[in-house]
Amino acid sequence: MKDGDRTGRFLGIPYDWRRPTRERFKQRWWNTQEQKVFVPKAFGWGYAINLHQLARRAGLTKRS
């Protein structure tokens, strides 16, 4: 597998087969800069939930 084949989209769904890192998990699960609730997973195929955006929309955090 080439390094370029480790991330991308298949059938419109994102995948990331790179070795997972703490920073990438943090970026996907609690990203204050991203406006989307559903973001690509830090490892694997599919989507994860940006918990910061979900909490903000529920009124549990300040708007950023």
C-alpha cells in the first residue's frame, strides 16, 4: 500500500488507515475550529462525532 492510498474516500465515505495518534483523535473528536458535527474518523472507515460542535449546538459550551 502506497502512503497516498492510506487516506481518501471510497464510495463517498472517508477512510484513514494511518497509524492513529493522540493528536489526530483530539482533532477529530474535539475540534473547536470545525463547524461540522460528523467528521472523518481518526482511524478506519466512516465518520466520528465532533463532540465540541455537538455540545455547542446543545448550548453546553460558549460559541467560538
